[in-house]
Amino acid sequence: MKKLAALFALSFAFVLTGCNTVKGVGQDLQKAGEKIEDAAKKK
């Protein structure tokens, strides 16, 4: 469980460093949500 939490925190840090602004973070989260929604529709 600790490994999973560490992996999540590390990937979240990479996502934040990839975005220059708060707007960029919002756009990234929106895209991630759309992909999850699309995956749910396919099942």
C-alpha cells in the first residue's frame, strides 16, 4: 500500500511540474476525467 501511495505521489508531482499554471492543471485533470469517462462507457 505504501508503494502505491508513493507511486501516486510521484506521478502527481510529475503532472504538476508539467503544468506551468493552475489553468494547465485544470485542463490536465479535465482530460484525465474524459479518458476515465470514455473507458467507463466502453465497458
